[in-house]
Amino acid sequence: MSRRLTPRRLLTGTGLTIMTTLLVVACLFPFYWMFVTSIKPEPEIFTKTPHLWTANPTFERYGALFEGDFLQQLVNSLIISTATVALTLLLAVVAAYALARLHIRGKTVLLVVLLSLQMLPEIVLIIPLYRFAIDAGLINTLIGVIVANLTMTVAFTIWLVRGYLVGIPIEIEEAAWVDGASRFTALWRIVLPLAWPGIAAAAVQGFISAWNELLIAVTFLREEELKTLPVALQSFFNEYFVDWGGVMAASTLFSIPILVFFGLVQRRLAQGFGGAVKG
């Protein structure tokens, strides 16, 4: 007599494998469809019945991208995103540690202010940021975009990293202090490795935010050689026609650095759970 199928048994064995497979397919299918559309001839993109593959693939759109300014725009986006993540983590980790460990007057109010900053839409801040960039001589520079991006990423990162630091027992640091370690040494060699999951998550969020940034880049950058990839994507849209094949080709290449960055950070995230304890 066969066993009764219960929800618990459904979630184990074959049932769990099937659901996991369906979830993976659902997550990966948009990337697959984006790539397939990028290599389809123009008539096949607009057919009433979509096809999962094309009998006449063409890579001309990718060639056209590399013949233009795509590589320069890629470099600009990488510089902005990498610098934004590095500066965000540098500022936010120090601030998060202070808010998690030190007795600061008005700390609760400061945390509420930081949280409130995340509720402001970017369009509200763009005019003050633009005026600041003009006064500082940062218009039409990558540094200006990086500084403006920090206003969007630092506050959230402080909140995120502080949450991980609060969860790390203070007794671990106190034991290091007893052994003669300074506060900075304890932070660098003990606390930060334990907080790697939070730092890695903050790095991913900051990189994606800077990589996808459009409004600041459009407002601050005027010269063609300084444009970023999100700005370049707008060139495929005009008043009467949208080059969907070009959009999909550019978007496919646009997604690769994000996936690579996440893969690199994911390894550090996994190491964070045990690296410091083993040391």
C-alpha cells in the first residue's frame, strides 16, 4: 500500500527537486530570452507567435556595439560602480561600528535620520546635488557622479552593516582587548570577518545601485566619452521606433559584470561565516 502524500513528503525528495528546478528556470528564463532576442533577425522579433530559438542567428548587433563607444562606456560604468562600492563600504563600516559599539549622544535620532533619507526619492535630491556639483566643479566628471551616488548608498549600508555588528557578541572583542589588541585590530581581524555576510550584501546592493544609475549620470555627464552604459541604452529609444534587438544585445552585455561581481562577492560571503572563527 502506497504511503499517503503529505505536504511534508511533497517538499522532500522528488517534489523539492522539481520545485527547485522550476524556480531556477523561472529566474534564468528572462536572461535566456534576452539573449535569444538579441540574435534574432528583425522580422522574427515582432512575430505574433514567439519562438524559443531562431534558425538564423545573427551577432551583428554585438559587433556594432564594440565598433562604437561601448567599451569606453563599460569602463566608465565600472569605474563609477567600483569606486562607489569602495567608498561606501569605507565610510559606512566605520560609521556602523561607531553606532553599534560606542555610546553616542543622540544615536537613536541619527539612526532615524539615516532611515528617513532612504525614503526621499532620487528626483528630490538631484537639484541640490547638481547645485553642489556646479559649485565644487564636479559637473561633467566621473568623480561628481561617484560623490552623488554616495548619497544614495551610504545611509542604507550603515543600517545594514550595523545590524550585523550588533549581532556579534561584544565579548569577542573584549577577549581580544585583554590579549592586547587595539580597538582597530579587533575590528579588522575579528569583527569584520564575522560581519562579511552583511558587508557582502551591502557591496552587492551598492554595486547594482551604482551600475543601474541613470538620472545622476544623465544630469552630470555631457561629453560622449564620459557616458555610462545606462545612458547609452537610451540611444536605442527614439520618438518613432525602438531598436529592441539592440536593446537586448546591450542589456545582455550590461548584465554580465553584475553577475561576475555577485559571483566574486558570494564566495566572500560564504567565507564570512567561518573565516574569523577558524583564525
